[in-house]
Amino acid sequence: MKSIIELNKTDAKEFLLKEKSYINFDLPTYFSFQNLLNLIDKQLTGKKLSDFRILSPRDFDDINYYLLNNKDGKYAWRPYQIINPAIYVSLVHCITEKDNWKLIQKRFTDFQKNNKIECHSLPMVSESEEKTDKESQIFTWWQMIEQKSITLSLDYHYILQTDITDCYGSIYTHSISWAIHTKLEAKKKENRKDHSLLGVAIDDHLQDMSYGQTNGIPQGSTLMDFIAEIVLGYVDELLANKINDLGISDYKILRYRDDYRIFTNNPFEAEQITKSLSEILTDIGLKLNVSKTEASDNVIKSSIKPDKRYWIINKRITENKQKWLIQLFLLSELFPNSGTLDTQMKEFLSVLEKSKREDANIESLISLVTEIACRNPRIVPTSIGILSLLVKKIPDRNEKKIILKRIYNKFQQIPNSSFLKVWLQRLTVKIDKTIIYDEPICKLISDSEVQLWNIEWLRDNFKSKIKNTPIIIQSKVKTLKAVVTKKEIDIITTSNAYDYE
């Protein structure tokens, strides 16, 4: 595997135009954006998106499609965005132009000059047919963050961990120009609106998709992960310079996206580094998360996340599925939405899919899984897979419909949960079509006229091509099984599990 900046411009463009890069969170398998991306890519090759505009997209507030994902089963939520595909493809083209791509590669070389600060969250590209890009990313986290943290206990006695509050939602889009061209150059009056500058062009695309706003970038795509890394790489560069000015040399920093692990042999120096990081972040509109900043003189213990430590100590092997789910429920109570819960629910799904044993108290198992899912939205796709296998065990079709209605009503109590509804529809669509979903993305199954994005600012010809390119594969919907298939389970169980045994 290799990181995105090791690719040439052609391969980088191909990678970013894959539907798994366009949307890097899980949707049911009957969704496919690849044909649409390919069509727009062909349309824009050799041209600019401005050639197809009749209005400014900044005049509209629904350019991207928001898919809300509740974070805690209560009132916290994360807004995934499915970026307007025309702007997305245009931005990919812009970034991967020959000179622009060379400039980006050069800047990342600058960001990484200090080998005492290591970033391991650049998008990774799998070079093996057996491993997906996402699996390569997961392996990088495990190997270069968790495992390397443990080995650093040989050299350092002290670790300080911190992260950035609402990183993506707080990124100041002008800071992208500062990162690429330096703040001094980017802020020159003649450069601020020079669209030939890559940083300005990226900033323009981001404002076009967000009503002209300059605060925040969308979450939910590899492209935006990469753009965030440009800003965070710039922070690494500034931090390296500031640490050097302080005269500190005995340290190591591992960064994965907005999470920092600072290793030193002197707790005062760790505090100085953290203070410097806070000052740099403040200057570009970001800030450290005080509640998640903690220090320890036990490097090995702190290198392993608390949820994983708990599970290693308390895990009990049991063939009783109800006891297993109760263990997972208790884990979720202590460590909600944790990586370990995600991993272990995937393990339960894999075991359940292969199990031939008859299970008593199916309703109890369904209730446990539903409750865990309601409190831990991160594991919704996995939970839907489990629930489909459990509902299958109910022999009477009317009883199945009754239990599905109860599950549906339970999930309806969760606010800001359109992402959940997409997966709940996957569970119910083949068993009870009387259950109606009001989310536009859910309506696409039966109504191809539904539009996720505002495209009224485009010329009619281009607009009609987008409208006539479906993102629901109806042949897959027709052949869909009531039970989540092994192929779907394989996709779910290799996604988003940043936790390894």
C-alpha cells in the first residue's frame, strides 16, 4: 500500500474519483455513484465547471446533501455530506492538474521534513486485490499509531494525548491557501482572489458548496480527509519550527488526523509543546479539546485505548448469544460508540452468520441489538445486519412485520438520524413495504425523480445528464434478499473498525 501523495497525478485522480473515495461511509449495496462520477468526469475533461454554470451555486443553501448521523442516541450529531457531484469532480480535476499536484506533493515534503513529527492519516491506496483502501487505512492506524506508541515506551517515559475540537467543522477555508502558499503569500491583496492559485481555487470550490461560508469543510469523503491533511500538515510544519525555537529536541509526536500523541522524557516539555500547538491552532481558527487532553507516565497503558483495555480484561468467551450481547451492552454503557464495540459487534455478526444453532428468546436478542444500536449510532450498519439474521429466524411473516414495526418505532425516537433511516430501510424494504421513509435518499428506491442536490445553477444539458443517471441500482433492489447477504456482511465487517486484536 502507499499514501495518496506517492501517486502520480493520473492515479491520484483515479483514486479520488472512485465512489469509495467520494463517500467513505457505508451505504447499502444498492447505492452506486460510480456511473455518475464517470459521466461528470468525462463531461468536465478539458473544460471548467464555470463553462456549464448559469448561476452561482453560492446563491443556494442545498448544494450538498446532508445525511445526519446521531452520535449518542440523544442530541449530539455529525453531519455527513454527500458533496454535489459536479463540484466534487471539478475539485478533483483542479487538485490533480499537473502543476497543482506537483505543488501539493512538494508541500507535503515540506510538512514532513521533521522526522520527529509523524503523520499517519494520509489516505492510503491498497495495491492488493485482497485488501480494500479502507482496510489499508485501518492497518496503518493499528501499525503506525497503536503499535508504534507501545514501542516508543522504550525511549520515552511520558505521553500527552490531545485532539482538536470539531476539526472539520472549524477549518477556516482560507487557511488552505495559507497551508499551500504560506500565510504571507496567500494574504497579499493581489493573491486573495487569484483563481490561478491552487489554494484559492480549492477555497472557491468549498465556498460554492456551502452557501459562500468560509468556516468548515464537509465530512464523509476521502477528498475532504485529504484537504484537512493539507491544513493539519501545515500545522505540523509550524509546530516543528516552534519546538525548534524552544530548544526542545528529545520528543516524538504521532498524529492521526486531529489526534496527537506527544512523547517526551520531560513532562514540562510536553506541556510546552502542547501550549505551542494550541497557539498555532488558535491562529488558524482551531482549538484543542481540553476535555480530551490527558497526560500519563505509563506509556504502554495510555497507548491502548481505554475501551480496548477494558475488553481485554473483561471479555468472556461464551456460546450463549444473549450473554454475549449483554457483555456488549455493558461495554457500550461504559464506552459508547467506541472502536472496540464496533469491532466486537462485527465479530458477533460474523459468528451469527455462520451459526447453525437454534436460538431461543429471539425477541430478547433483537431487543438487545436494537438498544445497543440506538445508543451507539456508529454501529448501525452492523446492527442492521445482525437484526436481519435474527428476524429471519421468526417463522411467521406477520410476526416479522410486527417486530419490524417495533424496531422502526424504537429508532424513530432518535433525533437527527437520517443515516440510520437509510439502513433501517435496508432491513424493512423486502418484508414490509408499508413502512414509509421521508428522507429524500430513502425515497430514491421508488422515485427516481428525487434529487439529492440542487443543480438548478447548471445549464440544462448538463443538468439533465445528472438527473438521468441513477444512483440506485434497481436490479439490485429487485434481487435484494430480506436477509443481509454474506457479501454485504463482508463489506460491513471490513469497514471502519480502527481496532485490532
